[in-house]
Amino acid sequence: MSMRSHYCGLVTEALMGQTVSLCGWVNRRRDHGGVIFVDLRDREGYVQVVCDPDRAEMFKVSEGLRNEFCVQVKGLVRARPDGTTNDSLKSGKVEVLCHELIVLNPSVTPPFQLDDENLSETTRLTHRVLDLRRPYMQNNLMLRYRVSMEVRKFLDANGFIDIETPMLGKSTPEGARDYLVPSRVHDGHFFALPQSPQLFKQLLMVAGYDRYYQITKCFRDEDLRADRQPEFTQIDIETSFLMEEEIRDMFQGMIKTVFKNTMGVDLGEFPVMPYSEAMHRYGSDKPDLRVKLEFTEVTDVMADVDFKVFAGAATMKGGRVVALRVPGGARESGGLTRSEIDAYTEFVKIYGAKGLAYIKVNELGKGRDGLQSPIVKNIHDKAIAEVLTRTGAQDGDLIFFGADKTKVVNDAIGALRIKIGHSEFGKKNGLFEAGWRPMWVVDFPMFEYDDEAQRYTATHHPFTAPKDGHEDWMVTAPEKCISKGYDMVLNGWEMGGGSVRIHRADVQQKVFDALKITPEEAQDKFGFLLDALQYGAPPHGGLAFGLDRVVTLMTGAESIRDVIAFPKTQRAQDLLTQAPSMVDEKQLRELHIRLRNTELQKAG
């Protein structure tokens, strides 16, 4: 018999009466008055092994077993005695009577118990190999593998071919900060690791490959958050001769297939919402549709009120005033407490808001007298009546207000909407509906104005095509220009996004002009793309999905670090291998690099 005939977790009643050979790790050893039970674990799950003292040699070995020993077991599959079955395990109806037990490798005492739920991230990432043994992590990574396979099967069936693009490329502007790699051969020159294979996949379309994909690593040296890593995995896709809607339909089909085949989940319909509507209703370009709260626009009614915060925001260029009605928020019992309202006031300040005004609707029928708020006295009757009508306020409701520059209002009240929706209060009061709520956000603006730099930047990237007929606005009114960009959103996370690309050199030049990228700079940075577009480039478009994000959503994990085998911390460090690290002077000399921080040099 070979070392292993079956995986531990796949031993079921179908193998009853058969002799099996298993390999795995001791999860737990229990001594039950002369009979020793061993829970044996591998990547597929657990099986219970029974060691009987009748086999003296084997039993002696079993007495010396400890957690995380790597062992081989040969034995007979038999039914568990009545009343001892475990329905939560695949192998829960059977056990293996041990005939032979070999310790393949003992283990020192692990630094933590594998079933400990309260491990710090530092402990987990420092001892990542042991952390990865935990069933939670094993399930996550197995799911990740199955998602990748389903994606590959779908794309293969639809005529897409997997083509690798370079890891060492050219540093380009207009994105996140590049990771640079010094060249030994070319003194003073640097490669950049790809932030995305964007330009290469466009070149492959020009080269006639028609349908391309790649599941590939991308690198961005940016400030990190729970859903970001310095290196992450993209499902990168590009296709020729498909219109915007056809691309969306195809990849909606792909994601639906992946969810169906890996989790048995039907994602249902994907509503399509323009970017302008998403911002207007939710203050976000990735709205969480599980939360039942929406903005109410009141900018137009606040211009002449005595409350300066509202009037100032309503009359300033680019200002906005919105109301957020929280049903039941002002009820005597079960509403939001004063301390909760104060906590929300502090919360919105994170997003640049100066405070959080509110009105409690105690008794609608009494008009102004039925309202409770320090701001009511400074708002005239017409404005109050309009707020109550537009929000659809009822007795016992609480209305929060945001008033500031549009971006601050959208960010602050958008985050508040999510916070209230996901809170205990929100869930108790029907403001949150659990489930899967996918959607498309489309018609993104081509450009955003950067106040600091005093110029426009590309909302998506400089290669996104404008809507038909919007090309001329790029010169006269860039802020009006809408792109053929689209994002797929699920439960408030952007899963993937893309666009139809520019396939004509003259239109690409117009975009560079609008972004104040000079012809010389464009030629220097993107000359190879501009040249390629002159050789009969086909209409093309595509998108990229964040594989890490998709799997994180599926697992319900707190962070994408829980679905990546060897992730970095929020400070972009690998605690397992201690990277990044210093390198010796010889390596630096070969790369023509001198450290500016001489103290570091000495320490190294």
C-alpha cells in the first residue's frame, strides 16, 4: 500500500470495512481510560482514529503523540458507536481503528493553539505556516483555487487565451506609486513592476489575439488598508470587437457562473446605475445596496436659511446639502441614544465633515413644534416643510444632515449611511437586508479636477474611451465628458472595473491634451502605444477583477490578508521572512546605488 490511500477528511461510510492508509497532522489526542483517540487532520478535514491497547507497539507510539506531529496511520474504517457520530464532519459517521502508526516527523510545541480564535495579526503572520494549517485558512485558500479554476474554465470556453505579459516594464505616470527595480546593466536606469498589464493587453489586441486573459500579480506602492496589499492578484481580461454592453453581459455571466459553481449562490439580476445617480443617492461609486438608507437632496431649499452652515454650503461653488432619514432613530425606546449620535458626529469628522446636524421628528402633525433640534429655529418654515416632504419623514424618525463641499458630504454621509445600516440598530430596524447585492456602476466621468495640481486627472486611466460624441468636450468642457467606463460592485466593494479603450491615436492625443500631458511626454511615456494605434488598431475593451477581493467577499473575511497565502502587513512588511531587508554593499555597488541615509549603511 502507498503512503496514503485517501485524504483524512474524505473518509466516509462509503469506505466501511476497508483498510486505508492516511497521512496528516495530529489535531488533538484524547486519552479515554486506556483507549486513545486521535483527531487526524489534512487539507480536506478531520477523521477520528482509535488506538486500542491490544496492539501494544502501536499503542506505545500513540501515547507519545502530541499536537502537530506529522503521522501515517493504517487502519480499518468502521462505524462510530451509536450516539457518538459528528454531523458537522464529512467523516463524522465513521472512525479508523488504527493497526499501524508511524511518526513521520514530531513537532515542537506550537506557539499557539490552532483552534484559538483570538490570535493577533502579528502572531498569525509571524507564524504564517502554522496559521495556514488552520481549517479556516485552508478553506479560504481552497476556495480561492476553485474560483481561479472556474474563471479559467469560463474564459477558455469563450475563446480567451492566457498570455503572460512582462513583470519588468517601464515606469509610467498617472497611477499609484511604482515599485522600482534598478538595472545592473544600464547604470541609473530602472524597471517598474506592473501596476496592471493595461498597456500590454491593449497591444495584444492591436496584435490580433482578439481575446486575452491572465491571472497575474500587480504591484502598487500605496498606503495600505484592509482591502489593499502592495502585491495583489488581478484577473485581467481584454477583448476586441465587443461593445460596452456586450462586455458587461459576458463578465456578469462569468461572475454568476463562478458564484454558482463554487458556492451554490445565484447572484440574480445586476441593476445598472449611472455614476451620477449612485453619487446622488448614496454618495458612493460602490454603493452597498443591502443598506436601505438613501440621501435626500436639499441643496436648493437651504440657500436662504439663517443657519449659516447650510446656507454657505448651498450657495458655494461645488457645495451640497443632503438629508439622511433614519426611520425610528428618534423613538423614545429603541431609537438612537445621545451617546450614539455623538459617536456618529465624531465618526463623520474622519471624512472632513465639521459636525453632524440632525432633527428629531417627534410629532409630524405639530409642524415645527413637533421637531427637536438646536438648528430648527434657524431654518424657515418653507425649508422645513420641504425637508419633511422630500425625506418622507414619520413620527419617531431622525434626520441627519451633511453640508459642505460635495466631496466631503458624499464621503462623510456615505460612510455614515453604511455605519448606521450595519449597526445593531440598523439590523434590528430593517435598515439592512443580508444577502448578495451586485450591480454595475456605469458612465463614469472621464476626468476629475485636482485642486492641488490645478489640472484634470483621469478618473479611471488615460486610455478609457469617451462616450460617442463627447470627444469635443475634452477640449471645451472636460468636466462634462463621460467615459465608457464601468465597475462591477458587490455589497459595497468594487470587485472589478474596466472600460472600452481608445483605439484611435487622434482621440488618445486629445485625452493627453486634456490631462496636460505634453506630446513630448506622451511620446516618452506611451510612445509604443501611440505608434501601435496607427496600425489598424481594432475597437477593444476589457476589465480586471481583484481576485483577492472576490474571494474575501465570498468567505466573509475581515481582510484580504485572510485569502492570501503569504500577505504583507499594513506597513508592507512580510513578518514571516522579514522582508524588506537590508542588502550588502556589494549588491548595491553592482546596481550603482548609494544609500543617502549613511546611518543605515553603517547599521547594515
